[in-house]
Amino acid sequence: MTYIITRLCRDCVDTGCVAVCPVDCIYEHNGEDRAQFPNQLYINSDECIDCGACEPECPWQAIFEEVSVPSVFTDDTPLNYAIKDIADQFKVAQHKKIQHPNADQIAENKQKWGWDG
């Protein structure tokens, strides 16, 4: 089992999760194919040790244990797994301190992606 970063991270890319990951398994795409791999973070399932440290650190509430990924985000699970096949197009994300979203921004982002959780 692993943790999955969902599309709730897209274009938000808060790296608080990166700062707490003890094994540096959270990646960003640095390749050209933005259609397949949009601007968000991804977890390498082979490297994730299921510690769960990343989940509460995500201010966008975009990270879920694989078995708990909401059905609206089921396509995000194979997307996280796919990074292993082209690992040379990914690099470990660097932590950058940015302003966290407020509750209204979080709710708006969830609504944008069709989730009312």
C-alpha cells in the first residue's frame, strides 16, 4: 500500500509534504508531457514506506492512503504509479515555503475537481 497524491494538488503544489517525507519519495515532473503528467506532485509507490507523514501536511487535502482515495480521483492512482516507468522525467521535489490556502480556497478547489469531501 502507498499514499496517492490526487488532482487536488494540481497547480497548487504546496511542498509541505516534501518537508516531512523521511524517504524523499515525492516527485515533480520535469519532462515535456504536461498532458499526461500535469503540474502536481507524485508519490513513487516503490519508495513510499506508508508512514503517513505527508497526508496531514497537505493544506489542499490532496493526499490519501491508496485504499481511501475518493472514487472521483480513481484515475490519480495509476498516474502516481506511472512515474516509475519514466523515472528519468521526475526529480525529488524541493520544499519551498509558500502561503497556505484558506478554507474557502480549499473548498473551491475541491468543487473544481468534483469532490464534496
